[in-house]
Amino acid sequence: MTQTDQDGPFLTPPASADLLPPPQAQRGDRWRAAWRSMVLGRWPLLALAILVLVSGMALFGPILAPHDPNRQNIITRLEAPMQADRNGEVKFVLGSDGMGRDVLSRLLYGARISLLVGIASIAIGGTLGVAGGLVSGYYGGWIDDVIMRLGDIQLAFPFILMSILFLVVLGQGVTNLILVLGIGQWVTYARIVRAQVFSLREKEFVEAARALGARDLSIMFGSILPNVMGPLTVIASFNVASVILAEASLSFLGLGVPETVPAWGSMLAESRDTLMANKWWLAFFPGIAIVLTVLAFNIMGDWLRDFLDPRLKENR
């Protein structure tokens, strides 16, 4: 397109939008920057490898498990790791427990419970907390008071004691465990979202959406929510680790998953009676699985916090 003045025709400079890279290129640049940050940090890369390993255990546990995790055999009880039988064959790579069950198979199946409980609980708690925080921060007033007072009441009770109380009433089960742990997490998300909404609800883009006739739900979930996803992602990564620890603690106390379902916490509980007999592998392998998984989620949470915070870019 040309325009004419006294000096003759000249080209119109391109619009600023034409100078921006396409969205696909921007996403590719973000992924490359994230990968480069993980490689340079080393620890996040190691944490990612651990999480990929645990996820593989959870997904392919039934295929990788050499034995039925609930199959009992008193004759082969308490066999040490890599112990060969009379024929020179190693049946239990990580040993067997007090009921003759394969520790490796139970460890593989236990990864499914830990990840399922952790991710599903965070999904429930995050959904409830985000919805409550958006409504509380956007409308304020008595709605804000009611939602925040409910959160204060829940925080007044120790989380583990409240979980024990509800599980005693509801009974054991993976579904009940997920519901109890999920409901216990919503306050954290509600408080964070509420604080972010307070600072965003008077911004120009929110006022522009109101002027265009957008409804409150559209503004909350379409305009405000995408701007608070960064902090929520970081908090969720930390909370997955805390929920996995809570699940292991409740299973250790006998209030988590049923005895027929292999879980890392219940494996630790079953090892209490045999630790004095120097059967170290019964507590070591599920214990190290819990420690590495929780540590990996915490390291990823630290990395996400540093990577998503623009104020830390210069330090990186």
C-alpha cells in the first residue's frame, strides 16, 4: 500500500503486529528456554527424570511387575534382595515381605496409588479453591467474609487430625482418601487467587471487558484466571508432594487405602514388626521411593517458581 505527498510515493511502515513472531514460534521459544533452564540447573533435570521414572512405574506397573503383588507364600517369606534359591534362581529382586509377597511388584503398584491420590486430590482442591478465590476476590463484601471464614475454620484444625476423623467416619478407600485430602487443600488456592484477584479486578483489561458487556463469569474465568495460573502452578507442584506424604502417613496408620491395595505407606507400616529382625529392605525401598518422589516434586516447584517469576530472570 502506498501513499503520496509532495516528495512522491513512499511505503507505509508495517503494523507493529506484523513484527511479532507467530504464536507457535513464541511457544517454541518458551519451551526451549524452559529446557535450557532445566539443563543449566541440573537438579530440575534430575527431578524430571525421577518423576518420569515414577510415572512409568505407575503406568506400566502391571506389565513390569514380575509377580502378583498380593500373592502370598509363607515358604518364601522374608527373603533378602537378590537371594538365590536352591536352583540358583533369583525370584525376588528386592526381596519379599513377611507374607511372602514380592516387594518390587508392590513397589510398582504402589506408585499408581501415590500419583493417583496426589494428582486427583490437587485437582479437587485446586478446582474448589480457584472457584472460591475468584468469587471471593471479585465480589468482596459478605461473600468474601463467608468464604474466608470457612477457610479460617478449616485451618483451625490440624490437617492430619481432620483427615483421620473423616476417614474414621467414611471408612477406608481410595475414593474417600482422595476426597478428604482434596477438600483439605482448597484454602491455600482460595487465598492465593483471592489476593491476585484483588489486584487485577480494577485493571484496564477488566474494565474494558466490562465496557464491552462481558458477564462476571466470563471476566473471572476468561480474563482474570489466565493471569493467576503462574502462582497456582507453583503451589500445585508443592502440594502434590505434601499430599503424597499425607497419603503415606494415613496408610501407615491403617486409615488410607485398604490392605489389599499396595501402597508405599502401608508397606512401611507392615515393616514395623520385622525391623528388629534386621529385615531392612522392607522399609528401605518404599521409604526411598517416597523420599525421592517428594523431593523431585519440591525441586520442580522451586524451579517453576524461579522460571515463572520475571523478577528473577536477571539472576537466572
